[in-house]
Amino acid sequence: MGEILTPDPHPVLSAGRGGHLVIGANGGIGSALYSRLKASVETVWGTTQRDLNSEDPQLFYLNLLDSPADWRFPNASFDVVYLAAGICRMALCESDPAGTSKVNIDGMTRLARFLSESGAFVVFLSTNQVFSGNDAFVTENAPYRPLNEYGRQKAVVEEFIKQHCPRSAIVRLTKVVEPNMAMINQWVERLLNNKPIEAFNDMMLAPVSLSLVVDVLVQVGAQKKPGCYQISGAEDVSYLVLAQYLASCLNRSQSLVQSVSALDKGIKKTFLPRFTTLSCSSTIALCGLIPPHFSEVIKECFQRVAAANEYGVRI
């Protein structure tokens, strides 16, 4: 899959009471997870690579591009660590594999090994992109067959964690839909104003809500059972079908939803798997996950968008 660089000498964490740490607490999933843990766990820390202008004393700076010798951790030990940082823009990974690998592979593997050797249970967030998309409901132990660079990088880190982090869990996600998604907000705004929107008829997703992902991640960290867990929607649908359903929820004509091809818009075929669904058997066994129907995800997401923007539309 790729070569892992030998870790540099690591900083040593100070002794202290164990807590939870979210690497990438300023990202979409990381920030939601960090907020949820702060409401339910006694000691929670988070990292950011942004300038520390926050009043939150539990946030500290960490950049995966830095040498491990330059990492500075608080005077604490960590019981559970969530690895939610990294570069997830697929197009950027494809255009700059060497540069993005420095973050997504080199930095992440060094950090994972360090935190594992420090005694933490490591939870790594991964993706369905580690598979080819030729089959639906791919099982947890299926062989890696990534079609794009982003999936390849995630697969390399997964392999590393399996080999070097015995107390760890890998959590693969399909498409995470959240109320702050620009696409959803734009669609809602345009549809409410009776303006047309475009949606891909050849890009598939098995959407899950951000809140569901956070719920499962909290359970994985609480139970600390090593293994591979997958969070997936119940079926694959196109963005076109999703947009048409949203229009019906808004009592708008589906004629406002224009069908377009992602391929015709210049999106690479390696970004367009036929299937994205994952088997969730291990996650169901761990915490009783019920893979959601796409309509449930859209309803949850839109209700929050509507409340935030005072649209006054009820589904």
C-alpha cells in the first residue's frame, strides 16, 4: 500500500488522570464529537492547527506536518484518542499525493503509534473509499481496493494501525450529512425561492447523519473493544434522488431539480463508485446501530437547517 516513515523521537506525555482527546477538534466531525464529549466526559482535550485565539483552555495546537519532537501536549494522559484530523478533500489528494501523504500518512501514523505506546485506546476515522465500490454492503474484513488517492492513503494508515496499535478501532464512514453542509443549505435556499438546482445522477451515496456518527464514536470509545466498525446508510441513492426528496419535503416541484452527470461536469470516474454502502454487522453488535434510510437523514438535517434559518417549513 505504501511505505511508512520511521517515527522520530517522540515527546513524552506527563503522568496524569486519563481523559479523552480529539485530534482535529476544529473539523466537521471532530468539533461535533468534541462538543458531545465535553457534555458527558469529565476530562476532554482537543487539538487544532489553527491559531489559538479560542478561550477554550482544553484546546491545544498540533500540526501533523511538524516533527513529533515539536509536539507539545498538556500535562495529562489520555485514555481514548480519536484521530479525526487530516486532509479529506479527494481532489487535493489526487492532485498532490506527495504533499497530502505527509499529513494523512506520515503524520498520522507517527501520532497513532506515539499515542498507542502511551497507553491510549486509538480510534481512527476512515472511509468507504478504501474499497472499489464494485460491491454493495462491503464487509469489515474485505480486501482493500481503493480507486483514488484519498482511499489509498486511508488504507495505508488502517494497515499501520492494525499492525502497530493493538488497542485500537477503525471506524469507516460513508457520506456524512450535516446541517452546515454548503450543498444542503444552497439547495434549501434555492428551492424555497423556486429556483432550480442541479444534482448528479451518477454520483452515489449512502448518507448518515453527523449525530449518528458521533453517537457511534462515543460508544466505540466507551467500550474500547478493538476491531473494525462501519457506519453506513441503508441503501445507495444518487444525489439526484436525494435532491428530489428534499424538494418534495419543501413542497416544491421536482421539476426544479435538474439531472446532470458528474462525469460531464469533469469529476473523475475514480470518484464515482457504483456502490458506497458498507456492512454494519460489527457496529450493530457493538451498539445496536440501525443503518438509516436516506429520508431519515435528510429529514433530520433539514429540520435543523430550517430552524437555524427560520424558514418555518415543517416536514
